[in-house]
Amino acid sequence: MASLWTPGGEVPIDRNPAPSGDESGPATDPDQPDQTDQKGQTDQIEQLQRQLLEAPAADVIAQHVMAFYELAAMHLGADRPRLADAKVAIDAIDAVLAGLRGRLGPAEEAIASALPQLKMAFVDATDRASTDD
């Protein structure tokens, strides 16, 4: 199931609801959504999209960059660190910061100051992995 980021947080959305069966009558399977459920989901997605459009793009992007940070930290903190995956997330943070320097609002300073700590954690995890071999 996909999710949509809103200023209020992540909200799960189902982009591919199961078909409701025969369109001429009610669904025969109680676990299958009917047209009313699909209309409700469409309304919910539209409402979430409106909320997202109200948020400054810099805030939404900064939130996603923080998700990259968390992803890298999870890969580095795993019992068996996944260094290549952590590096991709760290490089993504670097790329966004470099490309949008001065345009990410108040979160930019926090992200920029946290990145060196993440890079040091990467170096430590790399050192640990090389001594474990």
C-alpha cells in the first residue's frame, strides 16, 4: 500500500483497490470494496493532495530528505550493515543539499549538521565490517 505525505504525517492510500465485482449490483464478496468505498477513497486522496499542495515544497522535500537520513541510519544500524544501501541514501542527501542549497528553509541547517554524523557512522560501520571479515 502506498502512502502520501501530508503536513499531518504519512497517510496510507490504496492506489489499486480490488474490483467490486458486477457493476449492476452489490459486490458478492463482503471483503471487496463497493463503489461507495471507492468514492470515499478517491475523496480521501483528493483531500490529502489538497493538504499536500498547501504545504511549502521546501518542507515536503526536507521531510523526504529526513526519510533518507532514517533509511541510511537503519541500514548502518542493522546487525549486518548494508553499506551500499546506506551509501545511496547518504549520497541522495548530499545531492539534494547541494542542488537546493539555501532553499530548504529552516530544516536545511539541521540536515546539513546531521549529515557529517551520518557519514562518520558510515565510516565506523565500514571499519567494523572490514574487521569482521
